[in-house]
Amino acid sequence: MSTLITEDCINCGFCLPACPNGAIYKRGRKWELDGEEHPPLREDIYYIAPDKCSECVGFFGREQCAMVCPVDCCIPNPAIPEREAALIARARALHPGRHFGDPFPSRFRAV
């Protein structure tokens, strides 16, 4: 599932540079994918564009936004359950020139 920033967000911005996919946006900002802009998903707090979130699969063993969040408001989104295979496929699509190796870091298993 994509990670979700909850209402507890204090808009500190620590999560923004931590995301390897550039999936986190400031409140009220449009998000972009493949050169196409999309309307903001939130006007009041930072948000994560689900189509760009790989839950850090391929990069880290845990979601980096959750690691740096001082109020623990970055959680798995229960409305968007996803499997590891879908998340690594998304990471590969977002970063076509990157080699992810095997095994790759993933919160789904110990590497």
C-alpha cells in the first residue's frame, strides 16, 4: 500500500527530501508524473502521490518518510494495499536506469 501522511502532520517538511521517488509534495502543490501535472491531493498538509510511492521498496528496508517524521504521521494507507512485486515494479518504472539488485531492500522481508 502507498504510504499516507495523516492529519497529525505538522508541515515540518522533513519527509520531502527523504523520499527516493519524489512522491511527497507540499500542501496545495500540484504533483507530476511522466511530465503530466495533477491537482494537489491535499491543501492543508504534505501529501504522498500514491502513483509515485514504492514504500521505499528497492531503496530501503523501511519507509524513509516514516523514519524522519517527528510526529509519526506517515503510515501505510489501508485504502491502497499493494504487494512487494507491485512496489518494486513501480520503483523500476520510476527509475529506469537504476539497477535494484536481487535481493533488493524491502520492508516485506529481511535482506
